[in-house]
Amino acid sequence: MTDTSITASRIIDASSDAIFNVLSNPERHAQIDGSGMVQSDEKTDRITAVGQVFTMNMYWDKLGGNYRTDNHVVGFDENKLLAWKTADSGQEPAGWEWVWELEPQGPDSTNVSVTYDWSSVTDKDVLKKISFPVVEQESLEESLGKLASAVSQV
């Protein structure tokens, strides 16, 4: 952990393509979210390239309950990397990013890392409104555990 990012890693007993299949499907994100904020996707297509935007239905009491986010895909390397910057629905990203990295350890084993990085948040209003990190280390570790369970059900 740095002052502006948190990373969690775990070996998951599954191929990188099986794991990427879950990660690249926004419909599965609520299933693997360790924070409890992701409720459902807004019927977005599978993530296939940088530049796509997928919308998620969220819940966080500190933001008054239900809200939506648009997630702008900024990193895509099939079976290796998936990254997006999150924004309030209809807005440009405010500077925080989610990065999933997959490193095969064999045909049925993958080291998966997830990083939550808020180093690019510079808007003073956002920094007053939100105290980072919004998602804690334990939630990232929980997400990895949920991902391991989800990929075993495929």
C-alpha cells in the first residue's frame, strides 16, 4: 500500500482466460465485489477494448444510497490486464482507477492482483467530499476470494 493506492494479490486455481472471462463481464461484478457497493450492471456488453464504458448500479450510504457509475476502460490486454477509471454517471472520471492483473502460474493457476489507485484525484471538491481510500485492503482481499469462488463455478 502507498498513500494513494492499495493492492491485493492471490493465487487462484484457474486459468487466466477463465478468470478474465469473469472480470470482463460487468454482469458478474456484483458477485465478486468485496466492498458491497456494486449492486448490478446496467446491462452492458462484455468488455473487449480500451475506450468502452460500462455502467454499474451502486449503493453507498455516504453518497445517499443508490447511484450509478460509468467506468471508462483504460487498460485491456486479454487474459492479462483489465483497468478502468470510475466516474459519476454522465461525468468524466475524477481520478480513481481499478487495475486487475493476471499472471499465469501454469495452465490452471493464476496470480491475480487488484489495485485501487486514487493518485490522480486532484479535484478539491472531490477530495473534500470523499475520504480516500473508500475501499479498504480487506475489501480487495474479499474481492479476490469471491473471484476465486466465482471462477470455480464456471
